[in-house]
Amino acid sequence: MPEQIWILLLFLVVVLFNVITGLLSQRRKRDAAAEKQKGPQAAPTARRASPRVVVTPPRIDVSPPPPPAVHPRRRRMTLRRGDLRRAIVVMTLLGPPRAFDDEGHDVKR
């Protein structure tokens, strides 16, 4: 029972802390806005636009980039007769288990 009271008090302290920090942040925002309004406002000065000068860089003739290098295609894997035979044997050995095959011995038709 005392542990539950401490957990409740801790929860209340966290909530109270969040409420107080929220109020303080709102108060700071209000004070900052009030200071901005009270401060002396400077008269806006007219800015003179400087004349724009367009300067073109000297022209340099550049040759076009070389065409992209053609990547050689991957060669297709070639299987020799022995490789193919070995693959078939491995597939047969590692294939599905025959214990689950229904061979019809137990089934009445």
C-alpha cells in the first residue's frame, strides 16, 4: 500500500511540474511581446536599388562528354553434362521426404 501512495505522489509531482513550466513559458512569451511593442520603432529607410550589371563570362568551346562505357554483359552460366547430372542427384536426395507421400497402401478405394 505505501508503494502505491509514493507512485501517486510522484505522478502528481510530474503533472504539477508540467503545469508550472507551461505557465512560466506563456508568461515569458507575453512579457517578450510586450517589450517588443514598447520598444522604440525605427523609421523604415528607403533602400536604393543598385543598378544591375550583366556580365557574360567568356565563351569556351567544350567538346561533348564521351559516350558512357558499355558494360559487358554477364556470361550465362554454362553447365556441363557432369554438373547437370550432379545437380539432379542432389535434388533427388534433398527433395521432399517420402514419408509423407501417400502410396496407396493404407487407403481403401
